[in-house]
Amino acid sequence: MKFNNRIFNFSAWLALLTLIFFPGKVITEVVTRTEYGYPIRFFVRYHEYEITDSKWFANSISLQILYYFIDVLIIYCVICLILFIKQWMKSEAKSNE
């Protein structure tokens, strides 16, 4: 199967949009944090209750790049599978006529 850049680009954007459209999972073990992303959670925001001198938002987040690329590959494979099944069903319908 040939690698499709358009589908890969779409799946990368779709993985980023899961941060906005899918609810986060709040974990209260050890450190309270909220994890975002689907199907694998790759963006973590830590909730610090102590007052720190830093006003930066990036001070309390973690972006796990490997998990993000695994998400992109999963979404890419699902889209390719859907397109393959669609093409196969179309060719089957055409051959039955």
C-alpha cells in the first residue's frame, strides 16, 4: 500500500483536534492531572495547588510526542482501512452488474 500524505496530514490534525472535542480524564493518584487525547492520551496538564512564581501555561503541561505519533498512525490506519473497504465494496458492486 502506498503512503498517502494527504491522509497522514488529515490524521495528524484529527489527533490534535481530539484535545478539544474529547473530554479529558482526571487522575487523582499521586499528582492530580488531566490527560487529553484519543485513543491514547498524549497531552497531560498537571494541577498544582501551590503558588509558583511562574505564570507560564507550559510550566504545568506535558506533551508526549511518541504517544501523539502512535495516535496519528492509528487514525491513519483506520482511515486507510475505511477507504480500502469502500473501494472494495464499490468494485464488488461493479463486478456484480
